[in-house]
Amino acid sequence: QPPPQPPRNLEQRHLGQSVMPALVSIQVARRRFAAQQYKPSSTNWRKEYWDEGRGDYKNNNHRFLLSDAAGTGKTQVIKVINRVLQERRIGTLALSAYTGAAVVQLENAMTLLTLLFGGDIKIPHRQQHLPQEVSEEERTRFARYVDVEQLVVLVIDEISFINATTLQHIDTRLRQLLDCEAPFGGLMVILAGDFHQKPTTNGVPMHKAL
């Protein structure tokens, strides 16, 4: 099978080049953890990676914005990153979107509400605290959709649908489900989409909240 073609957009090529050092950092951390070079009593490599300050989790280069118009190669970038994850055995990628209409156009994707909130459509758009803990049932449901131990990258497509408060809920939920206080539970997060299309229907759009 031939490798995916490189992105046509120079900014997207730059993003792909920026992602690689972070992926390598995660790969090294996981190998060290497997070799028990972290605390032997721990079972959470993300937590140890964050607590020990290894890699660059405490900088912002584990969160990326992949924004451009339709047809400019965003999906191609995601395919290349997924290919790298598989070939180098770094981990897995979860592909998600806010709406079901977007999910059906993506390969092996699911809605954020299904992945993180069990399909609960009552996630608030206004500032409101989520429960401090998640139940075992919620953890089990999350593990049905992803390999928790192998999960490294979360891609959120059609990011223009998501307002600032919803993104904060996603961050909080991932910290809870992955038992890690690093941003987004220690995952690399790629926000993909075009802010000139399909604005959020509730709350303040992210680009206006920044």
C-alpha cells in the first residue's frame, strides 16, 4: 500500500513537522515506562510522564490547530499522522467530531458525545462544573471505543461547532477518564476545521474567546 501523499498546504506540512517531535517524545516515554524506568508502583504512563516533567507536556506543543478551507488537505495530514503512529508503534489515534453528520463522512470516527459522555445530549453550553469523578460504568463505556492504554492522539474535526465551554468540558472529561491531570488527560490533541464555516449554535465561539 503506497504511503499517503504529503499535504499540499505549506502550513499543514509545517504542522506535520511540528507533531513529529512530540510523537517521538511520547514514544520514548512509553518505552521507558515499559522498561520500568518510572516508579515501579505506577500503572499510568501518562501520569508519570506528566509528573516527571518528561517530554514537553508542560509546553503547548502537544495541542495543534489544523485549520483551513475544505479540500486543502487536512484529512491527508491526519492520515499521515495515523500512519506514523502505526508504523512506529507509538500508539493509536481516535478520530471524532461534534455532529453525527460529520462523523459519517469520516473513517472510523465517532461523535464526541458518544466517546466522552455516553451520548448524553445535555452537556451544558454555559459554565458549569462536571462531576468530580467518573463511574466505573463510564470508564468501561469509554474503553469500548478506544484502547485506553494505547491512545495517544485525539483528533476533533469540525472544531468550529465547539464553543469554548464545551472544549473545557472535553478537557476535564479526558483528565477524569485517563486519570491524568495533564491537559486533555495527556493526549496530543489536534483541532481540525474551518472557523469560516458552520459556527457554534450556542455559547461563545473559541476564536472569539481567545
